Amino acid sequence: MPSILLIGVTGLIGSHLVLALKEKHPELPVTVLVRNKTIDTYLSETAAVKRIVHGSFDEKDKIVALAKEHDIVINVGSSWDVPLSESIVEGLKQQPEGKKRTLIHMSGTGNFVDKRWVDGATHAEAKVWDDNNPEDMKLINPTMLNGGPDTVVLNHGKDGKTGTYIIYPSGVYGEAAGPIPAHGVIQFVYREKAKELGFVPYIGEGTAVFNSLHIKAVIPFVLQVLDLALKDATPQGSVYERCFLIGGTETKYKDIAEAFAEVLYNEGVIASPVAKSVDRKGAGEGELPMLMSSDMRFVSNRAKKLGYKNEEVSLVEYLRSKKSTK
Ligand SMILES: NC(=O)c1ccc[n+]([C@@H]2O[C@H](COP(=O)([O-])OP(=O)(O)OC[C@H]3O[C@@H](n4cnc5c(N)ncnc54)[C@H](OP(=O)(O)O)[C@@H]3O)[C@@H](O)[C@H]2O)c1
């Protein structure tokens, strides 16, 4: 049976994925690379992980050796860490000639914001990216938010020796599974920005749109991509035809900020439940101000052909349903 190396098992996405793998593919032996040394019993007994390797993304030799040993590498650990993806690719390249090998990489639609406008307002002319259009996917490059590792993965897949599959979810919300309460990237950056500013910001009129989806919509699709990789004896189509954009509701940043402000106020993170409009500079540094400044628009035509669907609650509904913990 093909072996899986899973990277990022304690994160929002990885914590659900490891349980889904146990449920859907109990026959596939899973190894995890994990730096947290406190959850080995949970991983082996509850999540049925076959092998636990403790280590960090900067341990290049360890990652190269692990990628060399496993048939399938699933990286839901970092869409930013270029050396991590380079180490994975180096290990895959060291596998015997002709052996089937697979890399499923989780990136993100933070690549696809239209930075021609950065005023926090929506613009009808904003580019709508289409995962079914290889010409769009060919525009992915290292200047994009997640474009560094994407480029490493895409270039690696071009000789056809490794089946590379890249999944681009939009903002992912929900609760982690298992003992580690990971917020995941987007919930984490909203929380940190609120702590930094003392309120939840949006930029200008806040009508620019953000796309997001619940963790429960992400996991079945990762399994569908895994099934595609398992089924195809050799990678089908070009590397650009193995890129999948998945999302859910398009929401105005103002509405998101208002919903986060209420939750973070209830949790005691900020002193007021009122979100505030700021200019771009007033939102400070980092990924969130970049995202909030512009529209993120895309369609999931290729992902839908593979079976992607989203029937989960929207981000605002999800946040409004969270109970007060204050
Ligand atoms: N959540 C989102 O909104 C979203 C949207 C689109 C794309 N993505 C992408 O999907 C992937 C997973 O997202 P997520 O939200 O599940 O992320 P997350 O909750 O932050 O989880 C990241 C995982 O990577 C591990 N990790 C991070 N740095 C590490 C290091 N130096 N060495 C070893 N392990 C390390 C973390 O381990 P520790 O527990 O030890 O920190 C954790 O298991 C990321 O690439 C992210 O960019 C996320």
C-alpha cells in the first residue's frame, strides 16, 4: 500500500485530515512530521498514525530523507516556506527512477487578490481567476502570497515524474480536531491583528470581497484529490491542470470584521465589539491588510468537475453561532 508522509498534522487542516485519512483510507500507512512532542499517544492511538517523526521544517536532511521514503507527500504545513518545499522535492527526486510518486501541496487563494485596487472597495472589473483555465494557472509566480512554494512544486512536476497536485483553499474557518486548538491561518491573523490594534479593522468602505470556506468543505476535497492521485498510474494533464481552487461564500470585509469583532470582544481579546474602518496604513503590516485592501475573486470549475462542493455555513454565520465565552 502506498505510504503517506503528512506534514502539518497539528494545524487546523492537518488535524482534520489525519482523522479523515484514518476513516477513509485505513489501509494507507501514515507517517507524520511533527515538532510537538506532547501528543504522540493521541496520534498513534486515536489518529492511527503509523510512524511519528519529531522535527521542524528547517531540518532539511530529515525532510529530504522522509520524502525519499514515502510514496505520497501531503504538505498542509506551510504554503510560504520555500526551503520546506525544496526539501520535499529533493527527497522525491531521489526516489528510484520510474517509481510512482505524488506530492499534494496545500497553497491558498491569497495568491489571487487583485492588487490593481487597494482601497478596500469592491471593483466590478477585478480579475476572476479560473482553475480550469491553464493560462490563469501559468500566471502563478513567486511574488504571490503563496507563490514561492507553488513555483517549486509546479517546476518539479513538469518532467512528469512526480504527480503534483496543488489545492488552493480560500480562508478556512472552523475548529481544529484533536488536542491542539489551532486557529488556522485566517482566524489566527484576525485575532493577532485585533490584539495589535485593539479593534478589528477593515479598509475604507470595506466592500472588497473575501472568499472563505469551512474546514468541513476542505477535507473531503483533499481526499478526492488523493483518490485521483491513487487512481492515475501516471500524472494526467499538465501541472497547471492539477491545480484546484476551492472556496465558499464571498463576503464583504466590513461584514467579516463586524462578525470577528463580536467574537473577539466576547472572548475578551478586545474591549469593544465595534469594527473600525481604517486606511491602508492604519491597518498596519502583514498578510491581513494586504488581503483586506483588494477583491479576491475566483471560480472553482476544475475542482467542481472533480466533485468539490460546499454546503457548509458561511464565515459570518459560523462566527455569529459561536457562543460567548466572556
Ligand atoms: N487556514 C486558512 O485560512 C488557510 C487558507 C488557505 C491556505 N491555507 C494553507 O493551508 C496550510 C495549513 O493551514 P492551517 O490553517 O491548518 O495552518 P496552521 O493551523 O497554522 O498549521 C500549520 C501546521 O504546520 C506546523 N508547522 C508550522 N511551522 C512549523 C515548523 N517550523 N516546523 C514544524 N511544523 C511546523 C504546525 O505545527 P505546530 O502545531 O507545532 O505549530 C501545524 O501543524 C498552510 O500552508 C496554510 O497557508 C490555510
